Amino acid sequence: MVFQEKIGVRSVRIALSVLTGTVLMTGQAFAQEEAIQKVEITGSSIKRIAVEGALPVQRLSQEQIAKTGATTVADLIQALPAMQGFSISATAAGSNSGGIATASIHNIGESYTLVLLDGRRIAPTGSGSTINLNSIPMSAVERVEILTDGASALYGSDAIAGVINFILKKNAQGLTVEGTYSQPTASSAGRAQNGSITYGFGDLETDRFNILASYRHDEQKPIKATDRSFADTAYVPFGYNGKNYVYDRTSTATVPANVSLTFNGGLPAIGFSPYLKQNGNCPTLNYISLNNTPTTQNCAFDFVTSVEIIPQNKRDSFFTKAQFKATNDITLFTEVALSRLDLTARIAPNTAPFTIVPGSASYNANVLPYLTPAQAANVKQVSGNYRTYDWGTRDSETITDARHIVVGAEGEIGAWSFGTGLTWSQNKLDERYVGGYVLAKEFRDMLNNRSFDPFAPIGNQSDATKKLINNSIFHGSIREASTTLKGVDAHGSRELFTLPGGAAVLGLGGDYREYAYEQTPSDAAVNNLVYNLNAPPAYDMTRSSYGVFSELLLPVVKSLELSLAGRYDSIDAIDNKLTGTEMGHKQSASTYKVSARWQPVKTVLLRGSYGTGFKAPSMLDVAQPLVNAGFTAGSYACPIASNEFCRPGKSQYNVISGGNENLRPEKSKQYSIGFRIEPVPSFSFGADLWDVRMTDAVSSVSEQQIFADPVKFRELITTYTEPATGNTYWATKDLALNIGRTHTQGIDYDMVGRHNFSFGKFTANLNGTYLMKADYTRPGTDADWTSDLNIFGVDNKVAFRHIVRLAGTLDTGALSNTLTLNYRNGYQDAETSVRNIDSGKNETIRLHVPSYLTLDWQGKYNFTKMTSVRVGVKNLLDREPPLSLRASSGHQVGYDPRYADTFGRTFYMTGTMQF
């Protein structure tokens, strides 16, 4: 895009050439001179001319957003090279996440990345500060500003990594209708469509009011694991270094059932499959488990065959904003954003352990024949490990309602520019079981009267049993949870005095917030109506905080500008209304930020900053009691040298999570230094080096660490009693701990080149993040440093050194074509135990996961100024996810859905009409 501004203005706009998504914002071409307006830029409370400041702010306009092909806010943000370490909706397959999608700047973490809606906070998901991007109304977004530098001194304690500010439409007139259809080329699985309508009337300048309303509906069809060859089994054969291996993530909760026995007299626990003993092989959908030991001869179920790796969902969102000019200088406004996400995750049929009574018919037929005389004489307890395949998949529907209301005013009073608002925001979810979960009484009755046989293969139940099964499936709510934010904020700025470079400006502000987190288990959960269900815990917690800040902008000379900011935050202890007690401690801190920008010549801009931050732990990190949190992802040998609470052989163990009242706040120090250069109007480039160090970082010890050294982490091993059988086994604790320190460092860079040909205009954009450090002290230590840079770390994730986007756009009149290349480098996979097919022995390996590159194309045609159509193909080369043998992030096996495209080549078309 060719600049058409005066040289003096252009020189201060150099740093607007920041590439975000696929398009670099390099400035705007004006057909005529416009009045210079002062605006508030993310990262500052001071209104000023919208030029690049001392902090790196990436900007996405509506057109840039459209060119990415993103159909959701999560797709848009998570594709940016500066984003690493976020949560994706697909992990709803195997967790109760409800399909949360988050943002994480520079791999520092989703809880350290502040997400704002029109400059104000919105209610998080859960008890902390993590925002679900699915609650942002996509059709209402005018632009996005991403501050990739710490901003705790201005925004508060959870902005250590930076800020993402979704700026919504305002003062729009007329009607806009838009619709999108997309479908993977492999099949109709994964098909999606959305439609939106936006209408605004009244001109704020001439009519003194404007009212805008926007509604959008989205639908996403599911993708089953069996729809994709890279994801269709938990028993994964592969080749490595010229040898043949199998990676086994199958489960010993099977159909027909395995059995487990413990004994008196010091005999070791054993486990076996009666079917395998009888037939010498395992039935359909089962394999002989590669985790078998001398004391276990189990079959293992391939649970992946029934998993949906992309959950079905639909979303409705509505946004309205009304503005009224009370005076020529003061505007009153109110805005309301509502959204509902209805997501259904379908995973493998439920596990259903059950007790087998010695001497019963089932015991005599399926257990006793395979015991030695010594074992038969010393039986302590016998249980079956069954999977309720005939009841169908576990279907969990989570309905998430987000409501956000702001009433406020902005404008000028005397020498002051000000803004203030009252905010009420809520994120509420209702988790419902809609298939596959078994009613406890009915299931026990069927076991006791032998209406069905848990040792029968799939499909061998009688018609009468099938009818009983259909009548024993639970449908209903399991829990409701909500997070509510109430807040008030005010800020203002004014000129103080004149310096050689211009007017010094002071900014002042403050805010008060109250968070309330509630969770209520349903009567069905509390009364144990669902078989083997641990009822979700009840919570009712509140916490208040306030903060005040000041900011001083000093244009020392024409070429040099300094900015000083300071903030004081005070966060109260947690009021636990269920226990009537205060938990944790009141926490407070002062933080500051010093930044500078220097423009020695018109075509060069240099900038830098240094600051501090602190973050208080979430309410559950402090106040959560010990509660069941599912199973370990991997299978392990017994962690304690005792037969009393061991599961036979290698097995998954329960996980118990909890808080820590003695958690300290996390603290950070960060700096950035960068430049922007535009040697000629058709070319510009820049880079920012950033560095963030944290102390007292809050995390937990991973299951891999605990089982690798159970002596060292003995205090994190406890016991768990199964609701279904009453059997007690070892379990691990997942506790929030101040585990040590982190150090993250990297470079964000961007480049743009433009050239006018006789047939059109070509623009090439390159941007990326080069990560130099992703270091942290190993949990349980304060000095043993490790890293997940280009390696699957003990924190179960990867930090990529290179994430790059390169886009080329050719504009030829009404037609525009864009090709976008997306790249992330390869890495060393998780250390994994696999079976060598040739030797029949297990080996521990680390795969190298190759680099991943996809190519997207989009074409846009403007029929008129008011009507256009976009047609595109994502993942044009149909690149499948590379093989990964990690055991984390949901029920997907054989690949990592966080780092690759699950959909495959996908066609989409978007039509837009304005009236």
C-alpha cells in the first residue's frame, strides 16, 4: 500500500508496519487530508495521535481479519506467530473444558495474557483470569490491538505477557449481511457455516446518537477420529530408524471385562482377561496390551475408535451499542455483548469398575479357573474393569453463556480527556450428560440379577438386555458454574507543561473489581445417581481488588519521547461463603514501566521499555479442596513398594487436585527493545527483542515426574477410593505450588514490501517470532533449570523457536488474491515407551516431529462497493499432522492437535452485502 502522506507525517507512521495475521498494517492511504484525531492506544491511558509508540502494538483491521480466513476469534488469534501455549477447543475430547479456547502471548501462558473487550475486562472462565475467546462476538469486532509487552503497570496483575484488546464497532450506519460456508474436502465431517447481520443507524456527529446491533449464528459439525487416518487408533504402528514399533495408548477398561485381584499373605496383585485366557486372543476393538507385565495378561480397548476429535458445537452471539452525545464534549454509551456456546463432546464409552464376589457364579466361571491354589486360598478382593460399550459414547453437552454489560461516559471536561464505566460481566456454564452415562441403581441391579454379562463380547447382549440398557442411560445436568465480574473504572489525561518536543501529558486512573466464582453440583451428582461418578465439588467464593495508576508522557525533544507508568494493586483474601472463612492472604504490590521511543531520522524509529509485574494466584489455586480430577494420561507401575493400594501391573492411576493457601504472588521483570525502519516508501521492516523473567511461578509437578521419582515426590502421592467398588488405590496429587522461576526470551519481527505493476499492486508480508529461551526450573526445585524449547518438556508442551507467516497479495482492480504460508519448526517429541515388533521388547525413544508447513489461498471479488465474495482454501496441500506420541491434551492419539491442522484441506466461501 503506497503512502500518500506528507513526509513528516509518514516518518512517524513507520512503526505501523507491524504484521499481524497475514497482513501487515503499514499505514492508511488518505484520498484527502483529514483532521488529526487523538485516540487511546492499547498500552497507554493517554489519548494521543495514533502513531507508533514506545511499546510494540500489533493491529488487525477488519479487512486484515477477513483475509486470514478465520471464522472465529480463536482461529484468528491462535494463528498469530506471537501466540504459543494456549488451550484449544478440541481438548474438550477427553476433558471437561467445555471447549474453552484461549490466548497466550509468547508462550508465557493464558493466565498471564489479559483479554479486553473495548478496553475493559470481561468475566473469565473459572476462578482465575483466563478468558474464553469463544465468548467474543466476532461480527462485532472492528479491529484488534495486541500489545506484546508486559502491561501490569497500567492494566493490573494479569497482564505480564501482554494485552489483547478487541475494539468493537461504533457509529456504523446501514445494514450488513454476511454468510460463510466451509467444508473439508475429505468428507462432510467438519462442515461449518455461519451467518451474521449488523445494523446501525444515527450519526453521532450530526444526529448526536448512534445505535448499532449485530447478531451471528455459527454451527460446526464434528469430526470422528475414524474420519482421519492419522487419528483413528490408540494402537499406533510406525517405523523409526529402520525398525518397526507400536505405540500403545489402549485402555485396560475393556469389553469384555478384565479382572483385577489382590491377595492376603503378601501375594502380588494380578490382572488378566478371562476372554484372553479362554481364547488365546482378544476380541474385536481390543489388543493384547503392550503394557502387560509378568503379573498381568490383559486385553486393552482401542478407545480412540469412538472419539470425536473435533466436537460438535453451535454459537449464537449478539452485540449492541448505543451512544448519545449529552454535550458537544461528552458522550454517554452502553454496550451489551451476549453469546451462547453449545458444545457436545463425544468420547469413548464410560469405564465401569465393578465388584466380583468370590464364590459367585461370575467368579466361578471367569476368575477361579485361572488362579493358583495359593491365590485361590488368599483372595482379598476381586473387581472387573469394564467399559459400557453397549451404552454408547459418553456425550457431554456444555452450554456456556457469556453476558457483558457496560454503561459509561467519555469525552472532555476542561483540559481533561476522560473515560469511565460500570461493568457487569458473567461467564456461566451448564454441563449436561446426554448419552452414555449409566444410572447407578439400574446398572447395579443388572449386575446383581445377571441381566447382562460384562464378560460377553461386543454385540452379544440379548434384545431384552438391550432394552434395559436403553432405559438405564442418564440424561441431565451434572453441574452449573459461573464467574461474575462487577467493576467500576475511571481514567483521564491532560497536558501539564510544554517541553522542547511538545506537551507533557499526565494520565491518571483507577478501578475496583469484585469477582464471584460459584459451582453447584446437580442433585443427580450429589445423590450418586450416575454410576462411578465423583460429584463435582461445590464452590461459592468472592474476592475484591482495586488498583490505581499514573502515567507521564514526556516528549523531551522532537526526536525523543519518554513514558513513565506506575500502579498499585491490592487483592483481598478469598471469602469462602460455604465455610464462612477467609482463605489465603491479602496481597498487594507496586509495579512500574519505563519506556522510550527515539526517532533520530525520519525513516528510523528505536524504542525500548523496562518494567515489573506481579500476579495473584487464582481463587481455586488457593482455596480448592482435594477433589478427584480423572486419571493420569499414561500407564505406570505401582509408585509405592506396597501391594496394599497397587493396581496390577502398569495402569492409569487417579489424579487428585487441590489448592494451596500459602501460595505467594508471582513476580516478573521484563524488558523490550526494538526498531522500525522504512528506507523507501515501498519497503519497511522492524523487530522487537523481549525478555520476561518470573519468580515464584505457580504450577504443579507432572505425573511423569512423580512416577519417575516417587520417593522424592512422596508427599504428592495419596489414596483414592472408587465410588463404584469401594476399592482404594494410590493416586497422585496435582497441587498448585510456587515451583520456581521462568525465563522466556525472543524476537518478534515483521517486513513488508510493495510494488505496483501495470496490471495491479503486489504486497508481500512476512512476520514471525523467533524464540530464544523457554526456560523454567524443574517443578520441585528452585535451581534445576530445564526447557521446552523445541522439545516436549515436563510441562507437557512445546515452545517453538520459529513460527512464521508469509503472505503475498495481488490486487488487480476488483479482484484480490492472497497466498499465505504458515510454518513452525520440528521438535523432539515426548519420551515414550514403545514395543519393538522385531525383538518383542519395550524401548524408550524420543521421536523427532518434523516441521509443519501449510499453504492457504483466498480470492476476493468486489462486484460493487457494497457486495463482495471471498473464496478460499485452507491447508491447500492437505498436510496431515505429523506423528507425535505425547500422552496429554485430551483423547487424541498419534498427533498433537495443538500444533497442527486436524481438518485437512478445507474450502470456504464468504459473501458480504451492505445496504
